Amino acid sequence: MAGRQLHGFLGTAVGLTLATVTAMLLGRAWNACDVGVNNAANSGFLLWILIPGLWSVLLLAWVAVGALLGNRPRLHAVALAVTLLGLAWCVISVFWEGATPSCPSGVPLWWPNFLPVPGF
């Protein structure tokens, strides 16, 4: 029973952390490229809609991958990392804005060149 409680707590912590980091990255990109109405409106969306929604999706993915892979710790860890990071990247890609006057290439100046730009 303690193992299931730990797994649930870990899923909650990882999901919340990844949802918060995703929202912070998206908010920082929006701020750097002057996207949206204003910072207050953007942060309201990120705090009250994106983080809880993404947290729920990440928790469901955590449970689904755990149920599918069972008791294979290494495979389970790799599959969870790939699935959760893939979901976070998809969310960033959906809400990522294109070229703006502040970011003519569609990418903030601080974005690392070695990472592909979000978007499909």
C-alpha cells in the first residue's frame, strides 16, 4: 500500500512541477514577444486554466502509462519521461505564437538554438 501512495504522490508532484514549468516557459515566451492582451490577462489564463488543465492531463498520462507497463521500473521511467515531456511540448506548441514585431523569427532571443522551435 505504501508503494501505491508513493507512486500517487510522485505522479502528483511531477505533474504539478511539469505543468508549472510549461506555463512559466510559455508565459516568458509570450512576454518576450509581446503576445496576447497584456501580462495580467496572459497570467490569468496560464494560472487558472492552463496549469490545472495540464496537471490533470499529465496525471492521467502518468496513471495510464503506469497501468500499461506494470512493474518494469526502467521501462516505466523512460516511458513516463517521454510521454510527459511529449505532452508538455505539444501544449507549448499549441499555444506558441508565430512571428510578432518583437520576435520576427517567431522565437524569443533567449531561446536556445539547439532546441527545435515549438510548433507542428
